[in-house]
Amino acid sequence: MKNTLSSSLQVRLSLQRAAFSLAVDVQLPNQGVTALFGASGSGKTTLLRCIAGLDSTPEGFIGLNEEVWQNGKRTLPAYKRPIGYVFQEANLFPHLTAQDNLAFAMKRAGPDSEVITYDDVVELLNIKGILSQYPHQLSGGERQRVAMARALLIQPKLLLMDEPLSALDEGLKQDILPYLETLCQRAQIPILYVSHSLDEVIRLADHILVLEQGRVVEQGDTASLLGQLGTSFSKHQDASVVISGVVTQQTPEWGLSWLAFGEDDLNQQTIAFTQGKEQRGDTVSLRIQSRDVSLSLSEQENSSILNRLAGVVDEIETDLSDSSRVMVRLLVAQTPILARITALSAHRLSLKKGQNVIVQIKSAALLR
Amino acid sequence: MSLSAEDMDAIWLTLKLASLVTVLLIIVSTPIAWWLARTRSWLKGPVNAIVAMPLVLPPTVLGFYLLIFLGPQGAMGQFLLSLGLSPLPFSFEGLVVASMLYSLPFVVQPIQNAFAAMGSRPLEAAATLRASPWDAFLHVALPLAKPGYLSAAVLGFAHTVGEFGVVLMIGGNIPNETRVISVQIYDHVEALEYGQAHTLSLLMMVFAFTILALLYSVQKRHNTTTSSSWL
């Protein structure tokens, strides 16, 4: 796929309000899922609303591919922008049934492009059985699924999602996340996904843009950003890395699959994880939480931990807010893995850059 | 207890007046209510106050100024005369204009409240679904404001039926032209025809009770089915 300068989403905005300012100048990939990540009040929703045209800034530039949506003061009104928008709360029209909410979008969909058909949307989000209901008859999760279907049926060139799960309780979130994952994988259009949940970002995003007080502080593809120290992710209590590779072996009798990862064929490592729906030969991603990683200087044969990989210490970061812990960045088959260990252990092992260690990984969770 | 031909004329005239005023007021009030519900202009306060003034002013004050403004010496009267038309006071048309001003707050406020209650979210959703502002107004805002329109129509109609002071000031007492039910009752009492006054008054009481009871029961149903479920 081409990704030249003109074929992307370009956003340059500055906004000054009483207690808040936004100053952003980014070029976002026009494929995959880009997460706008940050604490509440960091400006991520405002940025999304400006891109949609629901809010406006006195100055700036917004363009998708060759189309210009804002240039200086001149802005294209929201209803003329080829976007789909999923709100925090479903925001369905309460006077229309779910079916008529979808029809509202289909009637006004862009004529030139069909991103997804009605049948595909209904199947993808599994809403066939609830289409005759009014929004107030639906559960929060069902409403949000209908809202996603509606946003897709406008046949957008860019899908904007503003924390679509934040209004749902934890159980519903877990119900709806698989739908979101399928949607994100199957959609042929770029998606901007606003979230303050590290979990959602790790599961959904290909790229991440971190906002802090209206400024972009970090930006990059998910795997490499998560594998770095000194970022807001490495300071997060759920700091994790994502490693991708091929499933090389499965032992159904033990319920385990084995993933091979690494820079090249000669220097590969394998890691065991709880078996899911994946098949041998599939390319999958695993999430490894830094708190599930421990280090030792020598191989411990009689350990309950299956995954014991040879690695090299690359960098050590002390946690300013918690002096009892340090974060260690390791390279295993040239792939970064983070380990959060106590400062005391780091001292006793006298860890330093370049040192060979055994990386013990207690568990790795299948992402996709 | 029976209704005379004059009583019947008064009833018909009242219904004609109230229906016409209600229809015209719904049309006039919609843009005013829309603007008041959505503007952030400093003019909102003063305009709200002007719309609400008939609620607190004695009808005679309103009638007095209208009489002067619309009369042959007034600005509007002069203008109509220059067009070869007759001035409005003491005519059915004059009564329509006066009643519209008098009942304005009863129509604007329920519609304004309905527009304000729905907030900007449904309109934002409509905008992200390629609905132009006019499209969104017709297919989202209007249907959502339906309960407000219902209240507005009922209150505007009922309030116009019940007006007296303004009619007397600007309409006088002309059969089939300006003699509405309330004036007819006044005439009966003046002539000591208490029996006929009773009949008409009782009719008005029943009308007022019925229409308000209907309104409140409908509003209650709407509250439990639509507004609380808004998400």
C-alpha cells in the first residue's frame, strides 16, 4: 500500500482555551488503527472532535489524502466530511429503531465508495436479532454495537472512535472487545481510536499517539513504542511488550502453543503460551506484562517457569515514583522485553548493560 | 340550560380564533425557540424576557399598546392605511395579532424546553452521518421535540380560548367578528342572564379540565418512555 506524503491524515491544529491548550502537528498513517492515548484532559477527545469538524480551531490544517478539510480559518462542516464517528455513549437517535438508525446512515452514505455492505456489518457486529428494538430497549453494549454499525454504514474514509467502551462496565467491555478487534482488522479504512485504557490500546492499536496537556509527547508503532524505556507506557503499572511471531508447535494435551520470534531464522527463541484458536503456522501477537518477567543469572532447571530465554540487559530505568522498583529492558533474539523487578534484586544481581541473563516469563497472553 | 344562536356564534368564533392563532404561533415560535435554545448570545436574556412579558403584564396593558400601535394614528395603522387596508383594531384580524402576542410564551417555552432538553448530541450524531443542518432539524430535532410541540399547541390553544382583557381592549364586542366566549359571558352577566352565563362558564370549565388532564397524562407517558431512556 502506498503511504506517500499526500496519502495520509495530516493534522496541524492549535487551540487556546481558558484552562487548556492544544498544539498538534502530526501526520498519521492512513491504514490500521491509530490510538490517541492519554489521561483525561490531555486533549485527545478535542483533537478527535476537531478532525470530525464537531469542534473547530481558529487556525490549522486538516487533510485526508488529497482532500482538505480545514485550511486556516476555512473549514469544511462536519456533515461534508467523509467520516464515521462512534461516540462515548452510543448516541443513537431515540425516536428510531436500531434498524432505522442504520437506515438513516445508509440513506446519506457517500455514493462513490462502498467500504462495507449492510449484510457484512450486521453479521460482523451480530445485531440481526435486535434491529427492531428502540435504543432504550437495548443494553449499553448492544447500543454501542448498533452505533458502530451505523458509523460504518455511512461508508466513511476515516473512522473516528471516542472511547467507545468507557461508558460500559467491565463485563460488557470484555463482551464487545472481540467485535471491536474484528472490526479493526477487517476495516479497509484508517481508524483513530481515543482511549485512556492501556489494555484497549495494546489489543487494538497498530500505532500510538500519546497526548499530554494538548501536546504530542510520543508517537510510533505499538510494538516498538511499548518496548522502549522512558515513555509513559514503561511507567505504567501494567507496562507490557507485544511480540509477534509464528506458531511453530502445539501440545494440545498440555493446552499450550509455542511461538517462535526473533530478528532472523538463525537467532530465534520460542515461548509457550496458553493455547487459543490459533493454528500451527499462524502469525500471532503475545502480550507480556513486565511484572510477569523475572531475571536470573544462571539457568534454573527445576523451576516451574516454562519460558526461560537467554537475553541481554540493554537498559535499566529507575522508577522516580517508586524507588523500590526498576524497569529493565532486555533483548531476547533482538526483541525488546521489559522486566519490572525490585531495586534490591537488581543490586544483588549487579545488573548492568550488556550482561547476559536468563529471562523467565511467567505467562504470555495471546493478543491476536 | 341551552345555548342561544349568539352563544353558538361566540363558540365558533372562539374555536376559529384559537385554531388559527395556534397554527400561526407554532410556525412563528419554532425559529424563536430554536434560537433561544441554542444561542450563546447576550441577547438571549433580553429576548427571553420579551417573550415572557405577556405572562406577567396585565392584558389591558398589552391591549392598550396594541390599540395605539395598530390604530389609525399608530405606526402599523398608518402603514396599513397607506396600503389601502383598514386598521386592525375591532376586527378579527386584529384579534389574531393580539392573541398571538398574548399567547406567545405559552407556545415558545415548551418548544424551547424540548430543543434545550435534547442538547447538541443528537445533532452532532446527525452531522457525522452527513445530515445537513436542515436535514438534521427536520429528521432529528423535530421528531424529538414532538412532546414539546404537543404541549405548545394545547397550551396556546387553551390560553387563546381563555383570553378576555386583550379582546376587550382591541376587539370590543362585535358579533361574529370579535365577540368570543369570554366576552359573551361578560355580556350575559351584565344583562343579569345568569342562567346563560352559567352554561357557557361550565362549558369553559369542562374544556379547561379536559384539555389539561389530557396534556398531563400524555406528558407523563412521554417522560417514562422517551426522555429517561435517552442515551
